[in-house]
Amino acid sequence: MTDHVALCSLCAQKGKTCCVETDIFVTMGDVRRILDFTKNPDFYEFRGCTTEAYKDQSDDPQWDRLVFRPDGTRRVVKRDSSGRCLFLSTTGCILPLEVRPLICRLHPHLYNAQGLYPDLAPECPVHLLPPGTRPEQLIQGFCQEEARHWHHLLYQEIMESTTTRKAGDLNFRP
């Protein structure tokens, strides 16, 4: 693989990406990994949906039930004043792959609690790939096996957060 983050870098240079004006949900596992790496706890907040499409979770009732709090908010990465994810640079994400939120690692895969869908997110600019190049050649972590692992981990961490919340853990910031 030449430059495994080339597509994300090209996309980041084009302007609005999946990391701009997008709510990036973070599990408590994501929070721990990012905090360990950045040493800065002020990277997430609780916010309601800003896009109508995200509000429709009819294909994944578990997501709706486990991710959203009773007030309709959920834990998301903060954005800067221009709406960009705090971790987005001109060359893509500044977090190493193993530290990035699971949602980001899974993108551009589409999924629900049952598994990965065969199609990719429509906003992913695969048209920027050189002719004859497959997405897995230029998107870090695109491999189906890795994506299945991250998908499993995402839903496991969502379930753990719910269990912790119900157990009344005083160190838990829902």
C-alpha cells in the first residue's frame, strides 16, 4: 500500500468532509483511548442531532435506545468554530488509527447492530481514487475483517456504557 490514508487526505483538502458539521459519537471506550493519548479531557460534549438523517434510526433500534440519552443528546466530539472535528487537520485526522473513535474507524462503512451493509456511505468521495484502485488500498482500516472487529467493539462498548450508567458508577460521565 503506498499512502494508506491518501483518500482521506484528498477528501480533507477538498473542503467539507465526514469530519465537518458531522456529529461524531464517542463511546466511553473512545473517551478513554483519546484521553490517554491527548491528556485533554475537554474534547467531547453532549449534543442533540443536527441532521435529520441521523435522527432516523429505524433500521437500528438498539442505537436509538442505547446511544441517545432521555433528553435526545448523545456524547460527541466537539467541533471548532468552523464546524470541523477538533482532531481534523488539512491532511486528515491527527489521531492514530487505534485511538480514533470507532465511528471514524468504521467510516465509510454503513452498518446497524446486525452488521455491515454492502454499500459505502454516499458522501465518501471514492470517485477521487485513481482508476483501478479499490477503496481498501487507500483508506486506512478499510479491510472488511478490521471493520467487522470495530463494529463488534462499537456495539460492545455501547452496551458497556449502558450497563455502567445503570449501575450508577460515580466516575461515569454519561
